[in-house]
Amino acid sequence: MDKKVLEGKVAIVTGASRGIGLATAQMLSGHGAAVVMNARDEAALNEAVDELRRSGGEAVAVAGDVVLDDTHARLVEAAMQGFGGLDIAINNAGVVGPIGPLSEIEPQVWWQVLDTNLSSAYLGARRQIPAMLARGGGAIVFTSSFVGTSVGLPGMAAYGAAKAGLMGLVKGITADHAAQGIRANALLPGGVDTAMAGDQDQKDWAAGLHALKRIARPEEIAAAALFLVSPQASFVAGTALFVDGGNAAVK
């Protein structure tokens, strides 16, 4: 792929201080995009932005919780004011939440998991789409999961329901806005070597679920996100891209 395939493009990436979000922000920047980076941890976010700038990229930090509409308003404003518009959004921030049988999950935990993984994606898209329409279109990617879409895992009903719900959001945005140039798609990673994956024993267990018998590096998921927002995916809309090492294929 052309090193500057995203030259002149402006992207928002949530959950960008570590893991998949950080790798994706770095990947988009490396291919020419200016990036508005978001996370709750302001210190970690500023460090990530500084690192990207030192490598020659353009980036700004907007700290805030994605469950708040104001956070998304500030992200879009930063893209518009700082870089002149918005072309790409990677709605990546999420949380696994407490693990346990559904019958033991308290309602406040259920809502926290759904708000962070699903409602935040709605809040982001609601703000992002008008800004993209002003530029003649854009690409939105949501980080879903193999959990809830191809399998259920014990103790993860709330997380699975939220991640599966993102697919309904993707299809709805496509029905509403694809003809206007908005391409919405979802990434469905398998296990990824991030802090969210747990300790080494948990990572080793997760590796066994995959046909490749390993979990992914964050950069491998970022490369798939890059494809979805690039011109190479110009006819890809309303779909799910499994980046799961064959996990869904071998159950």
C-alpha cells in the first residue's frame, strides 16, 4: 500500500493511548493522516501524541470519556479546527467489564459495558457523520469482537451483546448514509496481545482458540483498519472484517 495513501486525510481514533487504538493511530499517521487521539488517561494520551509527533506525524490529544457526548463533540471540533475537517473515525474504545454469569451481573455493570462499547459508538457516529458529509463522505470503523458475533464465552454476555450490537449500528449507518459517501464497517479481532488480554496464562488459553494458534499483535489489527479506511476498500460498506487468526472458522 502506498506509504502516503492517506495524505491530506484527518482521522479520529478513540482509545488511542495503548493497544489497538495506539497502533492504529500510528498506522494512519504513518500513511499520511493527521490524527485526533482520544483516551481517558490524559498523561498516557499526551505521551502517545508526543511519540507520534516525534516520528514526524501530526496529532492532537483530546482526553475524555467516550460515554459522554461532549467528548465526541470536542473530538470533531478538534479535527475541524485543527486540521480543517474529518475523513476517518476509528471508534475503538471499549471495556470488557467484570467477568461472571449473566444472572450474577448487576444492572449497573450491564449498562456500563453497553455504554462504553455500544452507546459510545452511537455518540461518536452521530457527531462524526455530519462532519464527514461536509467533506463529501468518509470512513467509519468500529472495533467489535469475535465474542458475541461468532461465539459466546463464559462470563462475557454483556460484552458479547455490546460487540454484537455494533453490527446492527454498522448496517443502520450503511442504510442511512452509504449513498452519501459514508462507509461504515466493523473490525472483529480475535485475541490481541494487549493489557485487556490478561496475564500470560490467559493469552496462552486464547491462542488455542485460533487456527493460527497465537494471538495477534496490535499492528496486525491496525493494518486491517488501514485497509478499511483506505481507497482500496472503496466498495466495502456495511460489513464485518474478521481479523481473528481463523478463530471463527474452526469452531
